Amino acid sequence: MIYYLYALAVILLDQLTKYAIVKNMVQGESIPLIDNVFQLTSHRNMGAAFGILQNQRILFIIITLAVVTGIIVTLFRIGRTQPRISLGLSLVLGGAIGNFIDRALNGQVVDFLDFVLIHFPIFNVADAAITIGVVILLLDIFFDSKRTR
């Protein structure tokens, strides 16, 4: 299914960008890309998205495995019949697996996208994919509920 390919694309982009950061930057190093707005900052996160729940590795592994299994089953069942939901779920799936790989292998997640203008927590491609996927799912729920009223 195409949606599994979307998830795979997220995983590959996430892992390639993290690899580039680890190989080319020391932890804590920042490279400004847009002065006072956006920079790459090499950071390690022991928690979940945006640094919440630090040092809960086993909990995250168990939750991630449950979520990934649920998404795979759901995508298999709904497939192309609900494209927005499938797209949202595929982004969440790819992001969850991307961060799972880091957490399982290293006990921490590599973060590097740093919007300094708004003092937003440093994040990565997987976090962005999860967030975008959840927004797509919420929009689908919102618009679907408006249609059924």
C-alpha cells in the first residue's frame, strides 16, 4: 500500500538527517540557517516528543510498539477507503518508528530543528511527521463531524 511507503519515506528522511547531524556536529553545537529565527542544534532527548517524560525508555518502547501495531492493523483495514486518515496515520507511523529506532538503539533521540525565534523545543523530522499526522487526523474528525450534522 502507498501509505506504508509514506511511512518508509518519513523513516528514511528522519534517520538520514539524524545520521548527518551526529556525524557532522558535536552535541550542543548550533549552525544558524536564518539568523535569530531557525538553526540546526545538535541535541539529545531522553524523553518523548519535544522533551516530555524524560528517562522513560522502557515505557516509550512498550507504548510505541502498541501504537505501531495498532496503526499497521488500521491501515491494513481502511487502506484507500479513507485517504486522509490513512495519510495521517502513515505520518504518525513513520515518525513513531523513526524515534523508536533511536530510542531502542541508543536510549535517546537525536533532535536538531531549532526555531529560536519562538523558543520552541528542539525537535526532529519524526516529531514533525507525528505532529502533522495528528493535525491531519484532527482536521478529518472536525470536517467529518461537520458533514454528519
